[in-house]
Amino acid sequence: MKKITLHLISCSIVCSFATLHMPTYADSLKCGTLKISGSGPFDYRNEREELSKVEGAHFTEVVEALIRGTTNNSPGGDIGFTLAVFPNNHRALIAMMKLGEREKKDKPSGSRYSIECWFDRALRFRPDDSVVRMIYSSYLDSKGRPSEANSQLDAARVYAKDSAITHYNIGMYYLKLNNPEQALVQAHKASALGWPQRHLQNQLLKIGKWREPAAQPKFSPETQEPASPPQPSMNGK
């Protein structure tokens, strides 16, 4: 009975944590399956064998700059094709977001899905991609949804693990969301992991929110507790 009780308590803690960091997705039924004809989809971070082919044909410089498409006049279709093959393509997500901002549309011209759906697909594909979550946070903030934007950063910092640059960038995003307290935590974390840049620290200083990290206790041989005295043997020797 004790084992069952402990298991239930443990599950409760894990489930609560998972719920806390669950991203706000658009209705997945509206955003399509991730399966595509042919090979893929691929992870933009580490599966780049097909990247040059896809970007060379569909995500060219003129497409990324939103000048025109390569297969039609609007770049939305080509950006969408790129995201179908590489759902977490960071640059393509930013381009799609910018296209929506320019057109003032949630679903840009030529795009099969809404911008929210493209983020939904990216996070369903690779929920541990902290960069996608930072970009999505920026999008949510632009839509007046700061609570959801902060939640994406909360999840991003968990997935960042020991990446100093990622923690630093998450801190910058927190600062943009007017969350200097969490930005400070990220600045300390990045510094502790060896990140040398101090721009985030300087920005916190300007608004009077910078504090030095709490000093860690230091131990010297003189202050350490003495080793326990040897115990007498059971045979009296």
C-alpha cells in the first residue's frame, strides 16, 4: 500500500509540472498532421542533410526578405513548404511571423495554415526546442498575450539545460516581457555557466533591477568538519 501511495504522489508532482509547462497550442485538428509525402519532417537543429535542397528551392534570400516567392508571387507558400519539411526552422518561423505582421493577417497569403498553427506544428514536432519557444513567446506578446508568452519562456528555460547562451537569450526575452525578476534569474544562470556578455546585466542596471547573485559558501580545510574518529573494532583490537 505504501508503494502505491508513493507512486500516486510522485505522479501528481510530475503531472503538475507537465501541466505548468504545457504550451498553448492552437487546435491541433486545424493544424494538420506532421506527416508529409516523401522523406521528413526533419529537425532544423541537427538533421540538415536536406536543408540546402529545400532552402535553395523555397527559402531563398528574396523569400526570407518577403520580396516575392519562388513558386508564386507571395512568399507565404514557399515559407510554408519549408516549414512542412522542417517544422522547427527558426528563420522560416520568423519570416512567416513577419509576413503576417506586414499583411495584418493571422493566416498570411499563400500559407496553408495560420501563424499559430505553424508554431503548434513546430512544438508538436520538437517540444524541447527552446528557440522555437522564444520566437513563439515574442509572437504571443505581440498579440497581447503576455501570460502565455511567459509560460513559453518558463518551458524554454527548463529545456535549455546547461546552455549558457540559451539561458542568456531567454533572459533577454523575459526583459522584453517586462519580467525583470525572471530576467535576473536567467542572467545569473548564464553567468554561472560561463557566458561572458553583460548586456542583459547592463539593461537590468539601467532600470534598477540588477542584484549580484548570492554568495556561495566556501569551505577550506580549516573550516571543514574533522573526519570521524576511527571506530573500535568489534574484537577489541
